[in-house]
Amino acid sequence: MRAAFGAAAAGAGTFPGWVLKTKTYFSRNSPVLLLGKCYHFKYEDENELLPARSGCTIEDHVIAGNVEEFRKDFISRIWLTYREEFPQIEGSALTTDCGWGCTLRTGQMLLAQGLILHFLGRAWTWPDALNIENSDSESWTSNTVKKFTASFEASLSGERELKTPTISLKEKMERYSDDREMQNEIYHRKIISWFGDSPLALFGLHQLIAYGKKSGKKAGDWYGPAVVAHILRKAVEEARHPDLKGITIYVAQDCTVYSSDVIDKQCTSMASDNTNDKAVIILVPVRLGGERTNADYLDFVKGILSLEYCVGIIGGKPKQSYYFAGFQDDSLIYMDPHYCQSFVDVSIKDFPLETFHCPSPKKMSFRKMDPSCTIGFYCRNVQDFKRASEEITKMLKISSKEKYPLFTFVNGHSRDYDFTSTTTNEEDLFSEDEKKRIKRFSTEEFVLL
């Protein structure tokens, strides 16, 4: 038996598109993993834990969840898509990223999940997730989607319409039971605002493109997963916001994570009186094969997405970038940035949140995945990093099957690159070694639309 979730598939690009209404089906007989959380729809009416043999064990305990809990968890993830009619990108005439910005968007989604873990924790879900409204035709452009069917089926027997109440701000505030929930909602909005499509947004498209220019990229160019990883690192390092002083990003060098370099970044504080470790998001650009993805890596990818500190994978299939967040059996669960939505001014108080949350999951066979991707992990402190490196190293050894592992953790510092140095020249945010590395990645990676 299968559970069905409503979705719409859309042609992505700058030419008139097409709409094909589809449904994403989930089996009731297999566990569903979403960024380390496990759901098994077979048990949703039985109110019991899954047996260990289900293959859904996470850190020696099992999480059983029904369809509604999965829906709420999925919808709560931040969804960044193509936008149009936003402020003009400096140095170009572009006011939309439709047709070329999908990898920047999937990179934003990965970073957003890292920030959610940092400020809100993995257990957080958006209280209004199950009230998300169907998107009307005015939210989409004629070039992509006229209408996005966002209904979920809550059971196998039939469809249930999504609730579409009109709730005032006062009523919303009254719904939060305590100060903690209020604080969570403040951070939820703040995180989304950092990804707004305006020149001032810390991790918005305009800022990411500005950092890309330092490496030879410009608006309208194709960006690969590895290039985006380096751009995200620079964006976080250069962000001047008090809430972001406690987090940094490390990008693996040539498929190697140098542990001492990571710990140095975590222990480098911008304030002399702050002795706390920084949290770190580890980004590892890898290739899962040659021209095609090697099926031998499927178990490793599943294992990575089963970790609660995984923040997802920037990947896709040839010519399209997706944000992979989970799996069921041999299919990957993802969020698709290829919907061109209207610009939302996040500087306005109480700006609408609905278009920043995806109403429906999509699935894709692992075998269709392009081999180039960037894997992300979040570690709250040095102790978490050490524990994660040990756990992932064991996973890498098991998956390598006497071949070279996808990447490695190495004790000590990198020999030719100092991640802790600060650059004083604003026009040279990338070192020469980085520029060479990014150029190589740009030529190796698939072309993205």
C-alpha cells in the first residue's frame, strides 16, 4: 500500500513552461528518513514503536511517526526557489534568477537548515505548517507554473483539503503557548529574512552573487555544488550580525576534512571574552562516480541522510539542482527550487511566510542523481565535531568496500591552506589556491539550469 502526497511537476527554465500534476507516493511498508528523523506510516494508527529490524534505528532509539507528523516536519523546512521582480542585481539587468540560480537556491536551503539546527534545534516544527495554503496562480509566472497543487493526502482512503484559515497576528501570537515558542517564531522569521532577495540580506541571492564575483562568477552564470559551498562559507564568514558570531563554515579541501583546521575555526572567537566553541557547518564537495552515479554509494548517502546533524545535500540530476533531505527505499526525497515565485519583501514586518515552505515532497530514484554534489553536516561544538567525525569515518569505511572512501577526516592541519586566516583585502576574499580549486570544480561539474 502507498500513501500519496499531492504535488505539481513543472518545466523549469526561461521559456514558456508546462504543468503536469503528479502525486508523490510513499510506501507504508518502508521507513521514511527526513534529515535524521524516521517515520513509518504503517504504524501511524497503532501508536507503537517500530521493531529494530525495520532499519529505522537512529542512535539506538526509534522514532515512529504518522503521515501528519511527517507532513509537518517536511513543510517546516525552509524552501528557497526562483524569484522574479526583485531588486536589480548589481552589474546586470537581471531581476530574476529563473533559469540559472537553482544551485544557489539549493545551497541556501542547506544553509537554512543548518541555521534552524543552530537556533531552533532538529525537533522544532513550524506551528502553522499544516495550515499552509494552496498557492494561487498569481504566485507563479507564466514561464514556469500557473498553478501549484499543494494538497497532501493524509490517508490512503482519500484526500483531505488543507486548512486555509485567515488568522490575525494577534490570534497567531495567542497560539504560542509560552515564551519559548514566541522566541522560536522570532528566529524562524529572522532566518528566512537573511535569505531575502535584496542587496542587504546576509545570505540573499545578491550577496551570494557578489561573493561569486570574487571567484570569476557573475549573475546568470551556472554554479556547481562545490562553487556554492565556497560562496556560502564566505557569506557566513563575512556576515556581521551578532546572532551569527557563534557559527562558521568549513569546506573540505580535495575531499579531505582536516580536523585541526575545523577545531581552530570553532575556537576562534570574535570576542575575546567569549570562550565558547563555535558551531560549524562542514561542507564536503564530492563525486559519487564518474559520468554517472555509482550505485555502490547508495547506502552511504542513505546513512548520511539518517544523521540528525546532516543538513542535507546540494545535488540534483543533470541540468537541474535539488536539495536532498531524505529517502525511502532507493528514492531520494527533495525540495525543488524550480518554481518562479514573486518577490517577497522580507524587510516588511510580518511578511508572509507561506511561499518559503514547500507544501509537498518530491521523490527521485538515486540512480538519476548526478554524481557531483556537496554534503553538509552541523556540529554544535568541538565535542560534537569529534563525535561526528568518528561516526562518519566508520560509515565511510563500511561504504568504501576496499575502494578509496568518498572523503576522509585527517588529524592535523592542511599543509598549504590556512582556514583561520583573515583577509584584509576586500577585493581578494578568495585565496589563489581557492580560485584554482573553484575553477577546477567549475569545469568538472554538470551544467545547471
